[in-house]
Amino acid sequence: MAAHPAPLRSAEIERLARELPSFSATRLASGMQAVSSTVMARGAVMITRHEKPSMVLMSVERYLQMEQASEPNLEALTHHFDSMFARMQGEAAAQAMADAFAMEPAELGEAAIAQAASAPPR
């Protein structure tokens, strides 16, 4: 059974139409060499059917980049989680939590603001 594609918003289609070279399905069928040269040079092209965007043809390299970008690196995430968990198990973390629970609300707020200000931007 064929999968039904998710509906596209017109703003997304308009953005693609501005950013990608466009070829009609007829031109694709009759001139694959020119289309494939453009794909290799630009990474992707939009294919139109009856002058409306219908699909994007892309290079294998670009497809693999997109596929890799959409999948989280589970090994790296596991390592990051394990490191954070280990830091939370130490005596310093336990003391910091005890200190936080002993603070007055205003003190806790000031400490949170100071910590946020010193944190590197994400």
C-alpha cells in the first residue's frame, strides 16, 4: 500500500519554488541529462506537474545528509546522559541540592539568574 504524503503548507512550497531550480515533468522525461547536471551542481531541483510543484529530485549526498540530520546519534546521546547522571550522583551535587532546598525563594531566584547568566548560549 502506498504511503500518503503529509500535506504541505503553501508557504513551504513557495519557499522551495524560490530556492530550487524548477523543471516540468515533461522536461524531466525528455532531458534527464540537463536535469541531473543541475541536481549535481545545486543538490536538488523542483519537479513541476502542470506548472505546480509536485516533487523534489536531489542528489544521493544531499539525501544522506538530510537522513543523517534527522536521526539522533543515540550513542552520543547515551554518553551525554550517562555523564550527566554520574555528575548528579556525586557528593557535590547532593550538597548543592541540599543548599538549594535550604534557600529562601528570593535567594533561589537570584541564584538561578546568576547561573543562567553565566551559562554559555545554546
